[in-house]
Amino acid sequence: MKTEILTLLRETDGYVSGQELCEKFGVSRTAVWKAINQLKEAGYEIEAVQNKGYRLVSVPDILSESELQSVRKTRWIGEKIAFFDVVDSTNTRAKQLAEEGAPNGTYVIAERQDAGKGRRGRGFDSPAGQGIWMTLVLKPEIDPNHASMITLVTALAVSKAITDMTGRPAGIKWPNDIIMSGKKVCGILTEMSAQFDYVNHIVVGIGVNVQNKSFPKDIESVATSLFIETKEHYHRAELVERIWEAFEHYYEIFLQTEDLSGLVNEYNSHLVNMHQQVKVLDPKEPFEGKAMGITPKGELIVDTWESRKLVSTGEVSVRGIYGYV
Amino acid sequence: MKTEILTLLRETDGYVSGQELCEKFGVSRTAVWKAINQLKEAGYEIEAVQNKGYRLVSVPDILSESELQSVRKTRWIGEKIAFFDVVDSTNTRAKQLAEEGAPNGTYVIAERQDAGKGRRGRGFDSPAGQGIWMTLVLKPEIDPNHASMITLVTALAVSKAITDMTGRPAGIKWPNDIIMSGKKVCGILTEMSAQFDYVNHIVVGIGVNVQNKSFPKDIESVATSLFIETKEHYHRAELVERIWEAFEHYYEIFLQTEDLSGLVNEYNSHLVNMHQQVKVLDPKEPFEGKAMGITPKGELIVDTWESRKLVSTGEVSVRGIYGYV
């Protein structure tokens, strides 16, 4: 009920009468009044004018299921949303839900993670209310060997969503870090459970720093937030929705060919490494060269003086020679 | 205590005096007597002769932790054993334990699975007391792309263990079915949880039909058991131990090079497809040829009239042209 009323208030420019709400949802005036009060308690500013009805004046920056459902525009992502005030890690929780049968497109989101996960077992800082900490469950019928490309699809979606929302470039550092002014604003952690020829499920974890005003000493030189970059407070639920809309779009293009052939150009246009000198930290033989974009399989093309090399995700890390990127 | 006493009784040819047990384990006569009684209740036949002590006459065919620990010869597999009378699926349980931090080498084993898992979400029949239903947790530092080879390592270990124990050939149908007289006696289900360059954990599920006298109609033409093949009842805990001993041996060879180069010859010597005509059910273009063994990466080499082809696990299935194998 709360969600439906909120959605209607959002969609309406002026006032919605109590009568209209009662009829639309087939409930009593008291029920409407209760739901409106619950919304107010959650932080929504709702004006009530006699003979006119209710009007949504402002929305709080919260990530409740009602808030997220009322801004939802995607077709299959977020049919089920599992919201938590606190979780250990949204990836861990998403994996549990996936094992228990959660459908493709379910996502887990939390105001705070107390054991957020970074790559290779490292931690990920996720303070309450400051960012977007969420993980999507996917159950595609694809070759497990193609799954790592979903990380690049995700990077493209986040890059696009942040760039569109803020009007400021949020580029991709290959394969999947999102960068503003040379610092990381978003991390992506894709994990897969698979048999050798069959994907059980994939979880795509996305952590975006949104409202953070500062960072702990050990990461402040490499981390940034949308607020630090723009001095504006963006509404997180809206950014969540923009990310999933973009993801749905790009992911469906990916599924058509099970590779990135339909996304190479767009990915490259967001790639901060493009035409830059990079150092490829191959444990056997590090080398330098110029990054020339990605292949349809998601490899980074690096031209050295002698030859063209293809760098696979996972094999090595790549570092820009000038600055962090 | 029960486990320690059982181990000592097993290792001793004649009698072990009560006095010796008390001293060895630093406990009272009453404690020893209690433990002996528990073992008797579990089905162990233990003779007690005055002035001589205790002697193990026979052991029941059970898979309790005490039983398994008392026959254990492996170095790191089975330091922790999680035994259940019934589980949904040993793979599912092993994945949960792995997520919760269970160490490398832990295994889950059950007398019965009520939702046993086969490949690609299919079921796996696992009636109480009839077979070995178990899953090993591995946490190797390897490239996730190399993990599928562990399925072939497992097939080799099971093939060797059954062949040694029964004196009857238990061959491998590439990549990982174990076959006696043309029928399947064991299934292997390997599942992995991974980031794109990092293995969280791998679980190796092994289901061996041991005591089964018959099978349900829908699988009786393709399934067999050790009892059906040999008319003998093998002791399951002993076979478990033989499988893990063989696995430990072959797996360590695999880890040295992260491929099967050290195991190709032995694998091929167990391969029932070797030098046989096979049909490769490639969805794009099925073809026939002669199987010539595996490559160091675990691919099946198939010679057609025109050329040599390498078939990867996962891409296709392979069927013998004559009979099931």
C-alpha cells in the first residue's frame, strides 16, 4: 500500500485526493491516512490540503523497499528487492538468496555493510547512508567462461548512470573500476557459482560512494565520492534506478551474442585508459604500452613498440603510468 | 575418545588390555568401558576377554565420524569431517561450510541425501546406506579457468580407488563418469565459487553406488553398483579413504603445474573411450572420430578422417558409438 501510494504521489504533479486513493486501491480513508503517516515517519514530506488532497513535497535519501519500488522503471531487475539496514556483505547475502532459489533479477541493498567485500578477500568500506551498497542476482544460461565479461557490462552501466546523473565524466579504468578526477568512486565485485559447463548463479556487487565528505586516511588519496566531486547531494534511490536501467539495457545486448561485440565502442568511449600509456603488471614479464580499447571478449588491447598484446581480465593488473589511473 | 579407542583396536592384531587403554588416553576404566559400549551400540563387534582385554571382531558398514577418522590415512583431507545421517545435498552443505570458513580439505558425508544434485540442476539418487555421498571443500590458489581440470583429477582418483579395491576395472568415460561393464557406478559434480581472477572455493561432490541391489526403472539400464558388479559388499568407509588417498596424491601433482601434464598417461590408461569411435555432440556441428586420450589441459583429442580436434569440457558431450560408453 505504502509503495503504491508513494508511486502515485511521485507520478502526480499536483494533488491526489484522498477519495482517489481510496478508490484506486480499494481501501478505507483510515487506511490511506495510516499509510501517509507511515511515509511521513519515514521522512517523506507530504502536504495535505483540504478539498485538494495530498502532495509529495520532498523525499528523504533512503533506500527502503517502498522508496526503491516507487522509482523502479526496469522490467525484470528489482521485481524482488531485499533491503536491509545492515548486512555483513550484500554479495554474501545475495549468494545465500540465490542458493535458496531467489529469481534472476533479485537484488540485495543495504544502508550499511559491516563486512563489505572487496576483491580477493579484501574489505570494502561501506558506511551507513553514505553510498549505494547493492548486489544483483543473475541466473543466465551462458558458458561460465563468458561470465567475467559481465563485470565490464556492469562497469559500463555504472559509468553511464553516474555520467548522466551528474553531468560529469565517470570513466572506466579497465576492467571495472569507476573513476572521477583520477580517483575511484565505485567498485564492482562479480562472483560466480558454477559447474564446469553450467552457471548456478552470478552475483554482481556494486559499491558507489555518494554522500561521503571524507575517507579514512589509508584510502583518501585513491577514493572519492559524488559529493566530493560535485558538491551536490544526489538522491541515492534515483541513482540505483539509473544504474539498473542502464545495466538491463547493456546486459541484454551482451546476452544476444554472449560477448561484448555490441558494446565495444560504447565501453571504449568511457575508458579512461584509452590511448594512454599503461603498465601491465604481468608477474612473469611486466611491460608497457598504449591501451587501444577492448576486444569483443573484454581483453585490453595494448600496443607495445614491437607488437599488439591482448590482456585478459584476471591474468594481470594494469596501471596507468601517469597518476592513479 | 571413541575414535581413539577404535583406531587403536583397528591397529592391533590381538587384544588391547583395558589397563593399556586407560594409560594411553589418561582416563578411568569406567570411561573406557563406556566408550566400548558406545561402539558396540553403533554396531562394532568387540570381544572382551578377562586378563586379555578387548579385541575388534568386526566393524559395521557405517560412515560415522569415528569410523571415518579411525581409518583415515590422508594428510590434509578429512582433518575435519562433517557427517550427517541425512542432508539435502552434500554439495549444498559443503558450499555453506566453505562460505562460513571451513578449511581446505574438510569434507561432508551423509548416509542419505534427500535432494542430491546431479549435473545442470538434475537430481541424483542417493538412498540411505547404499552408497558414498560426499563432498570435499578445496580452497586452492589457482586460476579459476583451471578449476575444471579438478573434475578429471577426481575421476582418476575414484577410478583408481575402485579398481584397486575390487580388482575389477572401473574406467573413466571422459570427462568424469566412472563406468563398470558399460554402466555408471559413480557421478562427480564439481562446483566453484569464484571472482574472475580468484577462487573462493571449489566443492567436489562424489556419489558412488556401493551396496545397491537394484535401481529405479528410469536409470536401471545405465546405472550399476559395486555389489551388482562383484556380488560382494565392500566396506564404504574403507573405500572413502582409498578415494581420498588417491585424490590427495593426484591433486598434489595437478597443483605443481596447475594442469594435467603429470597425469595424462595415467588418466588415459583408465579412459574407456581410448581408441574408441565417439560422437561429439557439438550443438553447431556434431562429428565422429576416434578418441586419442586427453591433452594436459583435459581436452579430449578426437581424430576425424580429416583432422585432429580438441574437445573442451563443457562445450559438448561425447557419446560412444557402440553402447552407452
